[in-house]
Amino acid sequence: MSAAQGSAGGRFEVRTADGAVLKAFSEGAGQPLLLVSGLGGTAGFWADNAATLARSFRVIRFDQRGIGGSSRGSAPCTIAQLAMDCAAVLDAAGVARAVLLGHSTGGCIGQELGRFAPERLDGLILSATWLRPSRYMAGLFRTRLAILEADPVAYAATGALLAYPPIWLEANWPVFEGAEKGAPASSEARAVVRERIEALLSFDGSAHAAALAMPVLILGARDDMIVPCFLQEELAAALPGSRKTMLDTGGHFFPVSRPDAFTATVAEWIGELA
């Protein structure tokens, strides 16, 4: 399915069957931990968390197809395809089994990998994710698609305003400015965002939830405005053997706004798997 194209300084490339080239990173040693980001799809989302988690684990992260340093390839962008890409990254890294930590859309990707390749997962951490479509998320992302078409900078700006607690963003304003600068201005970038939004809105894991037999940790924040906490409750109810931890604050991007609480919770849970 894939081939590693060499490794230097923890960086490696993964070539998929449809021609995508995925830029990936590996750091640390120990239990393999694959980090899968959300709609933005970047390895960079995890930079600070990865530096902390790599003290205890072998952390693997990558830019998803069409994002950052990774090329798009020719396959349709579906949650199933993105899950196959995760398997390709593990293959290229020489990892048979790993814990997968997926945030937001990354959690949908993790559920899908757990469905068709459960033998690859020692555990599954579902961070700010959901089980099936909801009217709230459909309304939110259809609105965001309309903003994307009208004004990409406004799309990026509103995304940042929704993703973080207001008091945190006020104190970390360069994050907002960086989001505006990174707006998907080109037609190619907007096309990638559109197909990823359609993929996340189409995901429905409810028919396969019972098949997720590996240990599962569900993480959320009670003030998340993008994937509200009632969706974490629904996910936990569908996975009765899972553990659920809800932070009181942190917004949707609580791995960034609450990094200490986030990484401590993740490390403690993985440590209990041994």
C-alpha cells in the first residue's frame, strides 16, 4: 500500500497507491502513538503536544492528503480513504500496532480504521469527535461552506473564533492572526476544504460502533462550540466500555488551549493499557 521514502531527522514520506505523497514525522520512543488532526489536517496542529508526548511514546503525525506538505493523490477524499492513509503511514513507519489519537474529524478517521483494521490499534482516543451526523453540525458546516465561497479570510477567522475560548484567544491573539494568514485563498485549497467538509458530514459510525472492541477514551470540552459536548455523550453511550473525560473549558481546540491537561490525560490513559 505504501513505501517509506527514507527518513532524516524523524521525517519520512509515504507514497500511497493512488499517487499521494504524505509528509510524516516520527519522534520519541516507546508505545507508538499516531496523532490524526481534524478538518485542518496538519501535523503542525500537534507540534506542542507531540513534543510533550514524545518523552514517553513514539509519536507519529502527518499532513493529510492535499494538506501542508502532502500532495492530494487521485482517490476520492472520504473518511474511509483517510483511514487507509493512516494505515499506510503506520506501514511506512514500520509499526504493526499503535494507539490512535484523533481530534475532531481525526476521531471519525480513527473510528473507521478501528472498524476495518482493529488489529492495528492497541487503543483509540476520540478527542472532540462524534458518532453520526447531527442537525447542529450540518447547519454549522453548511454555513461555513457558504462563508468559504464568499470570503476565505472570513472563513478562517470565524473558524478561529469558534475554536478557542474567547479569553484564551484574547491573550493569544497571534493565533487568530495566523489563522487569517493561512486562509485557503487558492481555488485548489478551497476545493480540498470543501471535500473534507463533505466527508466529515457524511460520516456515520453508528452501525459499526459495537465493533470497536479496543479500549476507547473519549475526550471533550464542555464549552466546545464546534463539536458540542452532547455529541461526546452520544458517542460514550454507543461505546459503553469506553472512558469519558470532559474538561470544563478549552473550546474545540482544547489540545492547544489546555495542553497540560490534555497530554496528562492522554499519557495516563495509555500508561494504563500496558
